[in-house]
Amino acid sequence: MKFSVAVVLAAAALAAAPADAFARPFGVFSTRSGLKMSATTTDEVVVIPTTPIEGMRPGTSGLRKKVEVWQEKHYVENFIQSLIDTAVDSNGGKMLDTIVVAGDGRYYNDEAIQTISNICAANGIANIWIPQGGIMSTPAVSAVIRRRTESGGGEDGEGIAQGGIVLTASHNPGGPGEDFGIKYNEGLGQPADEKFTDTLYQKTLEIASYKTVADSPDIDLNAPVGTKYQLTPTSAVTIIDPFQNYLDALKSCFDFDQLRKFGSSGFSILFDGMHGAGGQFAKRVLVEELGLPESSLMRCNPLPDFGKCHPDPNLTYASELVKKMGLKSDGSADASTDASTLPMLGAANDGDGDRNLIAGAGFFVTPSDSMALICDNYEAIPQFAATGLNGVARSMPSSAALDVVAEARNIPCFVTPTGWKFFGNLMSSKESFDGKDYTPFICGEESFGTGSDHVREKDGLWAVLAWMSILSKANEGVSEGEALVGVEEIVTKHWAKYGRHFYCRYDYEGVDSDAANQVMDIIRDNLVNGDASSVESGDADIKFVDAVEFSYTDPVDGSETSKQGLILNFELGPSGDPARVVFRLSGTGSAGATIRMYLEQYENDTSKHGISAPVALKDLADEALRLVQMEKTTGREAPTVIT
């Protein structure tokens, strides 16, 4: 068969018939591995003229826009062609051989996969791997990149995929009128770095054409594992098992036999999948592998609109789980609930399965505390028990609870800008740069993200199994019939040892972009560059000390990142304990601007540890909002969300 390339004029550009994403069937995934070859082959690669489309600069986790923007003519095609061209440059000018294409199942997922597959094939990518159903959690994509060989299995580091295109807007809502996004993971399973995304953006401004395949066969995303679709004589789509490589990664971290035993000895959990991609993985691990009852799961069937919910696992949007765990909306215990009747552990995932919420019976654990607890109890996790930890890291806005533990246990600790790509460099220091090996390694962000070096993404289900392991270890000496040690007891003992870092976040969502930038300018002009001694205090017990703008020099590759958040430092009277407030604009929304205000103050007095965080931090919040003129500048009297 002769391989041809046809140049098609813009007037003859291909038009794809839209499909109804809500009609996609969700069923039990096949585990058959027999190869089924599609009978249809096309050899016509076409080049479609196009023009640049403004606004394609990726944020901290890819490009996110309203789904209707992605559905505009040439939008997906322009972005993906620019992405592939960037990946080729990053690969020394050579076309990629193998790539993963997967999404979190949100509205427009299936249509976008079809379009992307055709563009990948037309550009000459030989192997395009798509998970059965088209759905895979973000950490599972990272596991496939790091582990999957031609035969399907493989150990960490043996993977042959050179990258992954992930269709997700993470914790943002899905459905018509809501959000869609695309991000790229590089060859070690890590999110693309700033050099990659900056180059990608530049290419979107210069693009003149993209390649696709004419008259390609529809890909049945629910076809049996092993089904192959030959899109060109040299490029094929293969339907792969969504679970195998990720499950292998988790089993390399945890003792599944011990967790299965603990699960049958009085332990109980309630896991909220929020109708996102992580739900089916939770079912596979918690129910099918660990033997927990299906009643342990709620909202674990993926839906294109996430069941009309906002799939962000925090106290506000995971309200149903929060209530079932005996908690109020501010994270404090609901006194009307009998804690003895509640599950021992509550957990939730976000839309793409990389974030997590952790709670005990009547007890909420902040993400920063969760990370510090995992670090301090690493001996309970087989992944770390033998060798210990060689490094830990947190994003700058996260609380310093991790720093205190790391210092006490003599573990190197890094503070990075927000974005998992910065952790990826640290985890891959040895394998990418022949530098110092910081693995085994744990890391996390205050925005409900926790993970380790088993993949190069945050991993919600990993955090849940880490907490199960900690609880299992804490209950080793408990006799049958005795009350089990719960989450609250573990955390309060930790506070008594290290002190409590009261912490919460105020989100002002959908703020006018000019007003949001004006708030940041006020902070820079009056507080960062101003005279701290001239700042008048509105509260005698809260003294403003200074303000700085956070910048970061990567210890692995030496790259510099600036303007990563504005930090206001305070001193609390009469104790003299430190406190701080961080302001930054979020890069994860699709419209308007989100101002995030992060509040933290240290408290060593155990008699005060039981106060609700929002209550403990109220005076600090009021003082910071006064200094930055939030209401006057934005018109907002209160935050959209407090977590």
C-alpha cells in the first residue's frame, strides 16, 4: 500500500460529527488480553491549514478552558499539534514511538480522544495506548508511562511510553458549560516542566497547519483489552488494561496481605469517588483486592458531569462525606453524632483521582498535617520502612508542619512553588540528571495533594493506603474486643509532640482579573517594597513583621522560578509565636481569577489544640484582609470557599 500525504485546503477541512458523551456506557472492564485487530486501515494523512488561537498558555497543570472553547473549530487540533511538535523537540528532534492518551471521563472526553488519536497517528507516533473505557486516573497514567512494556507488565523504570496526553481539568466541574483540560506528562511520568509548556505556548502562536487522518475508523473505547486499531500503516491504537500497572505500583508500596487482614479486624472506611476517574480504581483496590465491602464506597461510578457535583475533595464540596464522618462544614466535630457509629477512616478523591481528603470519626485532618503524619510514621509503610526517607517536600503555601518533623528526624526538606512538576525534578534527580538520589521521597500540597516516588504525580488512593497502614501499625497491640486506635488519637498525639500548625485557606473564585491583580500590586507596593515599621496594626496581638515574594531556584537543574506567592509574616502576642498569610493567584481555573489566601499560625499550648482552625485563625484573617484591602478592591465581603 502506498503511503500518501494530502494537503487539504481550509475550505475542505474535515468535520467530525459530535457524539453524545452522556450516552457512554460504563460497565465492568474486560480483562481479556487476546489481540483483536480492526479490519479498517487508512493510509491518508491530511494537512489542514489553520491559524493561531489566542489564550493557549498552559497553567500549573496544563491548559483548562470551558468545554465549549475546546469544541471550537481547530482548537483541540491546534493545541495537540503544538504539543506533539514540542515533544519532538524535547526528544532530540525524533518523533515519539509510544504515547498514552487517557482522560478523567468528563464531558467531551471520548470525542477528544478520537481527535487526538488521529493527530498522533498522522504525525507518525507508532503506538497509541488508550485505557479501556478511555478513563484513567492521573497517577495511573504516570504508572503506565513508568512501568508498561510491550507485554503489558513491567517494573518501575521499565516503561517504554515516552509521554502521556491526559484529558482532565482535575478538581474543576465537568459537563456542558463547565471545564475541560489537557496536560502532558513526560517520559518519566512527570508533568511537563515550564520549559516544555513555554515552548508549547510559543508554538500555538506560530502554528500554520496540523496533521490528521482522513476517514479513520471510530475507536470503540470499550473494546476488549488488546484490541488494536490500525490508523495508518505505521501507527496503531491499542486498548490497554487501565489497572494493571497502577496496581503493581501500589503493591510495591504497601503490604496488601496485612491491609486485607486489618480490613477484616474491625477497620471500616467510607470512600467518596465524587463520580471521578478514581472511583473505579478505589473499587478495584479497596473492594476487589483488600476485601472491604462495597458499602465502603460512595459515588465511585465515573460520570461525564460528575453527577452535577464539584469534584474537589474539600470540606465544602465533599459535604456529603463530611457529614457522614460526623463533621461540620468547618471541619469541627458534630456533637450530635455518636463517633462510635462512624467509619474509622473517611476519604475522597477528586475528578482525576490525584487529590485526597482524609478524616477520622468526627475528626478532619488537614492536608498539611496529613503529610507531616505520614512522614513521622513512615516506618508503618513498607515502601519506606527498610531504608527510611531520603527527602520530603511541600509546596510553599502548605504549612510548616512537615518541616518540623523533617528537622526532628533529620530528613532533607524542600519548599517548592505550587505545581507537581517541581517535585518531579527532586524525585528524578538521579535518573534524569545523575544527581543526588532523594528517593524514597514523599511530597504534598495544601490543596489536598499527597504522593511519593512510586509515580510522578500526586496520588489520592496512595494517601488512603498510607493512612490505612498507619492505622494498622497503631493497632498492632490492641487485643480483640478493645477499642481500636483511631485517626483523632494519632493526630492529637502528634500535635502534643510537635505543636499544632493551625491552617486553612480562603478562596475568592471568579474575581475580575484586573481587581485580582490590583490586590497583588497593593501587597507588593505597600508591604513587600514598603516600610514594615510604618504599617499600622489593627490588632494589638497581631504584629506585622515583613512581607516577601517567594522565588525558587531548583536544586536539581538550577532553573529559577519567580513570583510564586506573596508571604506576609506576623508575630502573635504575647506568646511571640509566628504566623503567616500567603496570597497567590491560582492557575487552575478556566474563567476569571481565583485569589487564594493561606493562613497559618503555630500553637504549642496543648490546651488550645482542640479549637477549630477557622475559629483560631479568624483574627489573623481579618488583619490580613484589612491590610490588602480585599473588600474595597474586589467587592467581595467573604470568600467563596473556606477549606
